[in-house]
Amino acid sequence: MTDISIVTSKVPAHVQSGTRLGNENVTSEHLSVPRVKQLQKMSNEVDKNHPDFMDGTEVGDFINTVTGENYGQELYVVNVHFKEEFVLWVKRDKGGGLVGSFASSSDATDYLESEDKKVEDHEIIQTQTHTLLRVDEKTGDISDIPFLFDCASSKLRVSREWNTQIAKFGGDRFSSLWKMASVSTSNRKNQVFMNIEVNRVDWLKDEAYQSVKAFYESSLANKAS
């Protein structure tokens, strides 16, 4: 998609003079927006015998958890914001379920102790969350509804690499368009699973950049400190 209308290979003025908006604080408040998850072999959406099965889905598809929309196995996005949390879950064999998100692992443990809950019945997952705006690859339209994409476990490496690339290119966090795609990989036990790879397409043209900046300033700037 090298000819998409919202990007340019020329380094724009907004990158040269950008103040790196969007990167001020990775521990900002949680955003109440949809999430997009990547389907794995164990996902309910690909299990024909599960009530949550979604016809037409495949392992590796990106699914909007609120609308149920299937984006397929690649997305074009603008990365607007980043945060890291430690998410507390009840272990699956203890009933499962989300307890809450905390700024640190010790905060999560302190919460369990204060509520007289057994620490051994829970797990604390380091999670890096990217706030993304989807770009229509055919029209170049930028969605005005963001979504969250959580990176934990094996996705933490990709998340860190993504942040590194954003810092390397400079400008505000949302100065570039990125392609996020599903890739098959395996762990040390040769278990195959889906991960993501991200590749920078190019700079946003000024009109597109200003649109994303306006979204950031109206929705996220007051949450960064």
C-alpha cells in the first residue's frame, strides 16, 4: 500500500518541529474504548462448538471485541498513545475473569491482600497497550473511533520494538502510518501460535496528521502527565 493518499516520503514540517505528543507518560489512565484481539487456536471465536463462535473467522484474524467486526489478518493504523499496566486475573481453573489493572505488580498484590483474596488463585500479567486509529486501506479514511491493542507475553517484544521504531523516526507518536499483520511463530516447545509484526509505511500527510492530532488533543492529552 505504498500509494495510499495520506502518507508522504518527504519529512513533514510537523515531524521536524514536533514535541513528541503522545509519549509523555506510559502510565496514564485506562481508556474506555474497544479492544481488538488476535485470534489464536484456542480462541472461542474459532471453536464451532462454542457459543461465541463467529462464522468465517480464522486463526490470526483481528476481531473488534465490541462490534464483532473482523478486520482480517492485517490492519493499517496510526499509533496514538501507549501505556503499561499490570493486569490482575483470576486463574482459569479458579473460575477465570478480570479483576482489574494496576500501575505495578506490587500494587496488584497489595490489592489482593487488602481484599483477603488468595494470591495463588490469581495471575498478574504485564501488559503494554497501544491506542490505535484504523485507516481504511482503500480510501485512506481515518476512523474517529480508536481501539486498544494489548501486548502481553510474547507480544511484549514486538511492543518494545514498535516503541523503539517510533522513537527513532521522531516527531509526535502519531506522525506515521503503520501496517500491523499476523504472523505464525513458535515457542521453545515448538508450539505454534500467532504473533504480530509491524512495519512503518510512511509519514502522514499534514491534513491526516492534523486530524489525528485533533483527536489526541480532545481525547488523550489531558490523560498524559
